[in-house]
Amino acid sequence: MVERIAIDHVGHRGDGVAFVGDESVYVPYTLSGETAEVEGVTGHPDRRRLLRIVSASPQRIAPFCPHFATCGGCAIQHWQADAYRAWKRNIVVETLAQAKLDCAVAPLIDAHGLGRRRITLHARIGTHEVLKVGFTAAHSHDIIPVDRCPILDPALAGALDAAWAIAEPLASIGKPLDIQITATDNGLDVDVRGSGPLPAAMIARLSGIAERHRLARLTRHGELVLLRRPPVITIGAAQITLPPGSFLQATLAGEATLAALVAEHAGHARHIADLFCGIGPFALRLAAKAKVSAFDNDAGAVAALQKAATATSGLKPVKAEARDLFRRPLMAQELRDYEAIVFDPPRQGARAQSFQLAASKVGVVVAVSCNAATFARDARILLDGGYRLEAVTPVDQFRHTAHVELVARFKR
């Protein structure tokens, strides 16, 4: 059934929100004040599919990507920049207010830079045995084939062609594939997941593809297929060889922005613990001035961090340890020797670790978060333990999406 509805505001996930009776309904690609014709979405009574804009917002602009509104990668390309930036900052403002956290929120920092330096493409055999390689559609498992993406860092040039070339021979296996591609200082690093064990002939064929596309490295589920040169990135004064499938901040500018805020908030601390450290985007920079102990459950990332720190002259001592901080958080007594703590957990936050921080006597805690809601939960634990929330800065390295990161400073 076709409905005509008025959009009240844009919600935290980037969809327009309308009120139908006593219910909120969500309409992607709409803006505040617009009138839209929509239809229902089977199985999702609170969602509507946009058919056409009847009355457009004066803040509406033309999207710059031909795949927008089919590809699920971007939620917002149709909103004027100032309004978009105000909305994204307000996600943090409203989330903190709802949690009754009283702290001024700084202006949003744009950290898109040159664009995304890592992507995960999906490859599937569709109807009529046609291969699709691309991104998933919004709210769907359908694959939208793409041959270009304008939000990517130029260093990912050739990534889409390489993904198609890798997927074509593997398509005969009939399994869904995920192809993670990262731009490094030495070229593209590619890890393929989902193929299962491969015969020697297929490995040889993939090696040939990697050579033709001049990949730095090709791995399958982390196992080496071909190494032409080590995939290295630079962090501060250090160079680190990435473990296969490593997590990185999405953009170079995003990593640099977050790291600068972390260093500013850590101040003159001489001994710092970096929790959920990954490959060390904070630890390796902080070690220019402070002794650092780094912890993460990813043993490969921790080993790479330690190796890079040891090989870099001029750094203060860095000790990296593999530890599951969800199951074995650093206890309050283990934190007593640190002057500052940095923690950057995954989206689920760090509830168990936050309770131990709250019970500690550490003077400064710097929190980095990619989820304002779980940050607010963890922040409440710290405040109840006697900390003050002194600063919150939102960072936008996922431009055109509803994702926003933040860096906050807590002090006793």
C-alpha cells in the first residue's frame, strides 16, 4: 500500500523518522520536513521504502555516487554538508544527554581525509549463475556489483579489479566470499575468507592473479598464498608489517586525528597503558615520550606491535601483551603504576574493564569509542567511581554514514 507521510527528523541511523499514529516509522534517504510517498517493507512493520519525494527539503543535494541508495555503504550523500555535520555531532550530544552525562561536546572534526583505506567486498553467485562482486545492499544480504567507489583513498586504486579477478576462479567452489583489501605503503594487502581449503592448482592460479595485479600480499584465511613484498604501514616513527586481515582505522586522517587527541589528553604522563591496542596506532606514537604497556586479545597484532617497537630507535620502552580484556580485564591493583590509561574497545564497549578502572586510582583515563551508546554506559561506570568527564570530541572518519567516533578525557 502506498502512503504519503511527513518526515519529522533524521534518526541516529541516518533514516528519516515519521510518526504514523502512535508509531515511529523509518524511511531511508529522506530528510527533516520532507513529504514522501512510501510503501511497506515485508517483515519490517516499522520500515518504509521510499518511492518518491513529494516535497523536498531545501537542504537536499544530489548524491555524488551512482550506486547511492542501492549500495548499503553510504546512508547519507543527499544532505547539505553543514546540516549533515550538525546532525552527526548531535548524535553524540543526544546520546550523552539521554544518559545524563553532563559535558560540553566539542565541534565535530572531519577526518575523512583522502578516503577509506580498507574495504571488505563480498562475492556471490547470483541468479542465472552470474557472479556479483561488491557491497551489500542496505538492510539486505543482496550484493550490489560495483566497478568504482568514490569514497576510497586513491591508494586503493585497482582494488575492485583485483577483487573481481580473485573471485572469478573461486566462484566455481560455490561458497560466499569476503575479500578484505587494505592499502599499505607497499601496495594492496588482500585476505580472502570463505573459500575453504583450496587445491594446489587453485593456489597457483591465485598466485598468478596476485602477480598480475601487483598485490603486496595475498592470503586465504590468513594463510599465505603469495608475498611479493611485506605490507607495511607507518605509525609515528615506526614501520609495522600488518598481520593478515588486520584491523585499521578506516582512514589515515582518522587515525592521525584520534591519535593526536589521545596524546593531548594523556598530557605529560610518563607511564601509559594502552588497552585494546590493536597494532598500536596510539602506543607507537605515545612511546615517543612515555613508557607504554599495550594489551589486546589479538596475538598477531600484539606481536607485530612489539616487533615494530623493538625495531624503532628513539622510542621509550614498549611492552605488548596478548590478553583478553573482556574475560581478564586489568584489575585495579594492576593499574596502580600507570599515570594514564587509554582504552579503545570494539563497538560493544568495555564494561568489565570500566569497573576495574573505576576502582583504580589512575589519574587520567582517555576513552576512544566508535559507539556513543556503549561509551555512555562505560562513562557512567567511571563517573560513579569518582572520575569527572572533562572533554568529549566527536570525530567523523566514516563520512556519509551514521557512524561517529569520539575521544573523551576523564580525570580524578
